[in-house]
Amino acid sequence: MRYVVKPGDTLYIIAQRFGVTVADILAVNPQIRDPNLIFPGQVIIIPGKRPEIPPYYPGFPPMFPPGYWGWPPYIPGEYPVGWWPNVPPG
């Protein structure tokens, strides 16, 4: 997406507004040589938002490997440890 820099904008503010990092913006805008020097009216490219990374709690291995998108969807804390829905006991 193209974005026109407004007075008072910084790369940090723009990055926060669009949910990306300053490094993401710099990676797709090689014309920006000094990240502290942008001008009102300057047109920059804003990359797509980065996908969210599932939470990881140190000391607890994840139930599914990173990037798992199978069924059922993994939602931390949804099921007690060792419990699996619709599995008959014994």
C-alpha cells in the first residue's frame, strides 16, 4: 500500500499505525537512506501486516508445532492437559 507522509509522522508512528515494524518499512523502501529523515508529502510503501505468532510459554512445550493450522484449532488454555474432546474414556 502507498502512504503519503504527513507532518509530524515518523517511521515508528507509521509502523505502529499499520501494525508493522520500522524494519519492515525500510525493507520495502530502499530510497529511505536515513530512517530519521522523512518528509511530508513523501510517498512510501507500507508492507502487509505480519501474521501473528502463537504465544509460547518458556518451560512448556507447545501442543502443536509452530505454524500448525490443522483441526482442531489450537487455543492456549482451552483444554485441560491430557483432555481431548470427543474421545471416549478407556
